[in-house]
Amino acid sequence: MMNREIDGVYRSVNSFSHALAVQRRHVLGWGALCGLVLAWVAAPLQSAPLNFTNEAIARGVPFRVGFNYHQVGAGNMLADLDNDGDLDILIAGGLGGAFGLYENDGSGFFTDRSLGSGLAPMINASGLSAADYDNDGDLDIHVPGWFEPSKLYRNNGDMTFTDVAAEAGVNLSAPSMAAAWGDYNQDGWLDLYCAVRTFTDNVEIENHFYHNNGDGTFTDVATTLGVHAPGDPSCLPAFFDYDRDGDDDIYIGTDKGTTDGLMLHNKLYRNNGDGTFYNATYEAGVEAWIFCMGIAVGDLDFDQHFDMYLTNIMQGNILYMNNRDLTFRDDTAAAGMESLRVGWGTVFADFDNDTHLDTYVCNIQGANRLYRGKDVADWPLVDEAPEAGVDVFWDVYCVSVGDIDGDNDLDMLVGNTNRRVNLFINNSVDAGKNNWVRLRVEGTQANQQCVGACVEVEANGKIQTREVRSGTNYKSQDEFTLHYGLADAEKITEVRMYISGNQMRIIKNVPVNQEWTLYTPDRLGDVDMDGTISVDEIRAAMLARTGPGVTLTPGNEIFDMDGDFDIDSDDIQLMGEGILNPSVR
């Protein structure tokens, strides 16, 4: 079928031809005819449809997901597990409890590394999340178990893993669902929140919140901190800074809302900034008396505050828009995103690089949805999953998003049940036509991936806000690199980084259509992460020197001490001051 853009052009050409015929018959004046031509040229073309192709088998990922109804879905992961700069794949819930581990060759084609990986079969593996819990520079893997001990796989650095859950104290055996990581007390060590579907088969175990002790072990502090959601059958947690005060809050999705006479609903725990929490659920208006299964977090209306989309298996999904005053409003009907299917995993992502976040929704007993984003004033949104080729009809629980093939648009790894996994490669015309920027945030050895950092990109009068999150969607993990579609913006006005510990950095002159690494203030100039700036590092900066106003090249961002995206005498001087007095950094 001819797409809308081409069809629109053909209609315009036909109209133009008809106008010429009329001109010949009625001797239409040249002024009127030229006006018609100019109006046709100036008329904006409609956006091309989103377009994806399922290339799982062709790219070397023929993984077959087994029967995963017991644990209501087994997770997906897109993460750089071998530290080579591209996204590898991990999938749980294979036949016989197998994991599928696939190494990316840098172009989006994969080699099966499952055999010998150390990832032992797990019959009821539930979610997947990635985090550098031991601060050794590579991503480790957490796997909740459904009535079997959870796993914490330490990354050995060579695409093999060792289970250390027992010695770490996180081998929880319960009806465990999803988990997420965040540094709630900002000590540089990532902590782990595990959701438990309490009272399943009369099991009374509640949610666990594991404080990272910094020595390879964890201590459960959920009850002590009052964030255990007592009595709730919790499905998933989400760390995000809903009040934009510089620390991550916790939102918990709860199953069985309002049923069986139980007063069950979602919970929002606000971080007080001192290692304690406050139950802000009712004040914020986010109880959501639903069967909550998925949580997507993102800024849909460019107001620098995060909104939420919650999937439901009864009576429709919910879109909560942030009012910027510690409260939310329900805008589901205005957005046209009720969906009214049995919803599970969901994610916000800009698939066409037009600045607007699109929304993908996994469903069972009905096709998946893809709501194309647009300005709030132009709502409601429209489900374009059939046109995009991603309306998977089989029972799907999980989705992960990232740039798999390095072509600067976002692809999707979408699960399945009793069938092969879906690897949807983004071929959307607009994604290739529009501008973009990708930002990898890097800090010191303590929380090097900067989980919890918020980064604002301002371009063409719009401010887009993203947060680095670990454990996202439903039981799944997205890439850590932050992706921003820029539409026709050719210049980024400013990038603002807000990092845990109340650090802030402003960066200017960041070029579009490039992936950049942005360093936290305490990491600048310190290439080897030893906490000081050495003479050798100053020499390296001098070799990379560009001079004032000349944009640096990728790989040298760490020497841009003053945030103007060049390396000149000002940066060299600041590095020298760092040697004499490291506290200046």
C-alpha cells in the first residue's frame, strides 16, 4: 500500500495537473497559477508511517520463549555486557529455563554466547535488570525467581557470569516479580528494590529493599524505611525523580486493585533526601486502583517533569501527567490511550526522532499497540502498531528499547510466549530524516553509569528530559545511553546534567547527529579514575587541544573542563588547578 506521504504528493500532483488544464481552457492568469504552485510547494507533507521489520532470526537471535505464564512473563535486556560500546541481548524464560545471551558484533548482528556463560537454567526466571552493583566498571545481572531463589550474576568481564546471590544476601525465594536499582541515599552504591506478589499461594513475604553495603553484601531495609508496601501483591517498582529535587523516588505497581474487598492500590514513596522516605501516594493522586502491570516514565509535554503511563489488565490503562506541584492528573481520555486490552510491559521512546515520545504497549489476548506521539494540543494519539509492523498478536509481556544496529534510531526487543522472540529493527523514514543526539553519562567508579542522573537537552525552544534508569518497563532493561530526537533542530542551545549528590553541569555547543560521552564534574580530566589529575592527563589534553571555539572530537569530552565543547587554554589551566587543589573539581 502506498504510504500517506507519497499518496499526498500524488494527490497534489493530480490537483496541479488539473489546474493547468483549467488554465488552458479559461486563460487563468500567471499570478494565480504561480500562487497555486507556491502553495503546493509550501504545504507540509504528512509524517511517514513508522516502520519496523522483525529481523531476529536474520540477525542471529532465534531464541524461543517458552511457557512463561507461571511467572507472568520472563524478561528482556538490551545492555552493553562486554563493555565494547554496543548493545548485547539477554533473554530469560527459554525452553527448559534456558537464558539466551547474544553478543553484538557492532553492527547489530549477534553471536550466541549462552553456552559457557555461567547463566544456569532457571525454570521460573522472572525479571531482568542490569547494574554495576560492585562498582568494578561492568554491568552485573539480577534475576528475580518465581518461587525459586533469585540470582545475582557478577560480571567476570569476559561475557561470563558468576552467581553471588547467596553470599550477597539477595537470594530471595518468593513469588518475586520485577526489580529495579537506584542509589536512594546517594552514597555511590546502587541499591536494589524487589517487588513480591505478596499472598500468592498464601505466601506472606513482602517487598524487599536491599541497601548496598559497599562490600559485596546487601541488607534489607524495606520495613525499616517503610517502603515495603505491606500486604500488597506488588508487580514492579520504578525509581525516578518525580519531584525533580535531585534524588530518586520509588513508585510501586500493585496487582488486584479494588478486588475481593481489598483496598489495594499503587504506592509512591517520596525520597526525603536523607535516606528516608515519605508515603506521598494520596497527596500526589497516583493511587491507580488497577491491576498495574507496566510503568512507563517520561516527559511527554516538555515541562521537565516526568509523567507516567500504567498498563492494566482490567478497564483500561492510565496516563498520569505531572502538574509540577507534587501532584498528577489523569489525562488518559484526552490522550486516547485507554487501550482497553490486557496490558503488560510498556515504554516511552522517540522512534521517529521528531522530539515526541511514542508509547509501545505489550498485550496478551490482543495485539500490541504503538501510540505515535505528538503535541498535547493535538491529542488524542493514534495506535499505529499495524502500519508499523509491530502489532504482535501473541501473548507478550516484555519489551526493551535501544539502538541495536548503531544507525541512531531506536529498535525494540519484544518478548513472546511459546514462540520466538521479536527483534524489531527501526526503518522509519522520519527517523533517518530528523536530527538526533545520543548522550552517554559517565561518572567516577562509584555509580559509573550515573543511574539516577537527569539530563535536559534544549533545542528549537523545546526542553527534553531523560533519566538514566536501571530496571525499566516490566521485568526488562533498556539501554543506558540517553537518546533524543531533535526533528529539524540543527543546534542544541544547552545541555543540563543533574547528577546525584546535587552536582550540576551545563554544557554548550554540543553538535547534533553524534553520540557523545558527558562526564560528571568530579570525573572531568581524570581519565584513569584515580581521583586526581596527573601531568600525563594534562599532556593528553594538550595533544587533543582544539583551540577556542573549535568543537572537540568524540573521545576527548573528558578534557572539556568548562563545558563549552572545545579544549583550549582555559581547560588546560583548570586541569592544572586540579593538580594543585583537587577540590576545585
